[in-house]
Amino acid sequence: MFSRFTDFNKKHNTTITDVDKRKFTEVFEQCDEDKNGYLNREDLKVAVVMLFGYKPSKAETNAMMASSIQAGLPGLPLERFLNLMTSKLIAQDEYEKSRQVFTAFDVSCRGFLTLEDFKRAFACVASHLPGQTVQETFRLVQYAPLWLFFYCISTV
């Protein structure tokens, strides 16, 4: 059986790359509808959706806008936006996406995948693989960390 609880207790350092910074800057520029160098509350919400895939709550938006409001600025400037998005990216749970995918394949909600669950998962994402390959892969990863399962699926 393949458990979703394997290796989730380890903390990993997330580094921010130049590509991440460029992406943050591009999103900022796209969301700055007034082209004044600041994001208003609605612009900020759209930016977070674009970058992280969820709409921030009112409380989260207030917290992100607080320093700009206190400084009397018309919105969130690029430098502060970059700092906030960098913090969010570093704090982001690197396993959350894997958990969501795992949960989609754990149809019986048991916290592990059986060989049959594994076969169904591969049928969804790599139906061209022969059954023997899927079985051999299951044998290889059934006691391995969860990331290996997703690596196997993503490389086929």
C-alpha cells in the first residue's frame, strides 16, 4: 500500500528564483489596471489568484494592504508586493498540491493507495502504459515517499 502520510513531516527550504521574481513583477504589471505603480485591493486579489490559485479572504487582503494604508500610499507598491508574494511562496506548503492529487486517487478515503487505486490513477494520466509497468512501478514506490509517486506519474 502507498500511504499519503509518508515524508510530510520534513521541512524543506524554498528558494525564490529570478524566474519567480519576474513572474511576480509581470503579474503586478498586469493587475495594475491604473498603471500608477500600485495595486488596489481588487487588483491585489486578482494577483493572488493568478499566482497562487485562490482568492484571499478579506482579512488576508487587509493584512497585505495594512502597511500601505498606514503609510498613506494609494495602494500596494511593487517592492512591497514582491516581498509579500515571496513570503507567501516560501510559506506555501510544498506538498499541498500532491495531497490534493493523492486525495483524488484515494477514492475510498483510506489514506493509502492499493494496487487497484494505483492502476486507476495511471489509467487517468498514462493510459498508454502496459499493466505490467504499472504493477512494477507500484512495487517500487509502495514504501517510498509520496513525492516519488507523483514523479512517476509526471514523467510518463
